[in-house]
Amino acid sequence: GEDVEQSLFLSVREGDSSVINCTYTDSSSTYLYWYKQEPGAGLQLLTYIFSNMDMKQDQRLTVLLNKKDKHLSLRIADTQTGDSAIYFCAETLIFGQGTELSVKP
Amino acid sequence: DTGVSQNPRHKITKRGQNVTFRCDPISEHNRLYWYRQTLGQGPEFLTYFQNEAQLEKSRLLSDRFSAERPKGSFSTLEIQRTEQGDSAMYLCASSGVGGTGVRANYGYTFGSGTRLTVV
């Protein structure tokens, strides 16, 4: 069945780049998504990438898609303490477990 | 439009009781989704509607769970004979249509959720 997997934790220093990785199984998804959930808050759509693209850049965010390996990554440049949150990768209806990003000053 | 609205925000119920949650999606969105999220986990897909049609319900957790969207606007999720394991955050999301089929949507707008505690 469909599955999305992510590493559970990532810790970085303020100002460094963060890279959150995800693998998925459903190759028929037209779009793949990254959502952000801050403590005590709801899920917010952060960005998405069309499946026939291999990269999308949006300000500090870069999404890379390797469709052959079914691998998606989210890079956050110049990570700030306000970026501390849980990041979810999703394809169509299925979400990953989330990667908790901790940014240390 | 103020986004996706869910009511109530919190619900405490005794084991064995029935509960119903309501979701009002963004008015121009024709797709509506229900998810369940437990602590430390990602949202777990339950069911979704396109307009009033329920297009996927095989992932509803048991036959105690049911959902409706009678007029293609708001939706309700009912859990009958609640169990302690049903305690979770129940999330609703909506999306518009892009391209063809559910695989071509531009991402969801989530509500704040209904937190259910079964005691």
C-alpha cells in the first residue's frame, strides 16, 4: 500500500541549512507536498512540487524531487529559531510521520 | 471566508457514547477530507468527499466511524460507541480542484481540529 517515510528528528544551529528527507511509494501522485506544524497549531501547507519537476525554489525553501528513487527533500536555507516545528511530507492522501526540526541558537 | 472551521474544539465523552464533529470547509473548495492525528504521528487519512460524494471510505478505522456531507458543503464525522483508543485529534481539510482527479489538487487547508478525549 501507499507509504511515506521520514526521519523523526533533525537538530541544526541557527544560520545553518536544514535538509529534511522523505521517501514515498505512490508514483502516481501528481503533486508532492510539505506541511509545517508548529507546537499547538494546525497544519499549514508550506510548499508543493509538481511531479514532472525536479526542483522548486521558494525564498529560503528548496524542494528536490527524485522521481526515479521516489525521494523528496526540503532544504531550508539560513534556518531560524522560528523554523522549529514538525515538517510533514505528503503525497495525495498519505502523510509521513513528520520530522521534528529543532533549531539551536 | 475565514478558512476551515471545526466544531467543537474539544470534546470529552464517556466510553460507549456517540460523538459527532462538524467541519465547514472553505466555501469554494469542493473536496473535503477527514484525518486523525495522535501524538507523535502524522495525520492518518480516514475518508474524503468530492462535493456530496464520498469517494474513499475504505480507510475509516472501523464500522463505528461514518461521515456525511449531505449538501456538498459542511461535513460531519460520527463515532459510535466510543472507545478509549479513539482519543485523538480529528482534522478536517479542504481543497480545490486542479487538473484531473484527487491526485492533482494543490494542497490542503486544514482546520484547527477537534480534540476528542474518551474517558
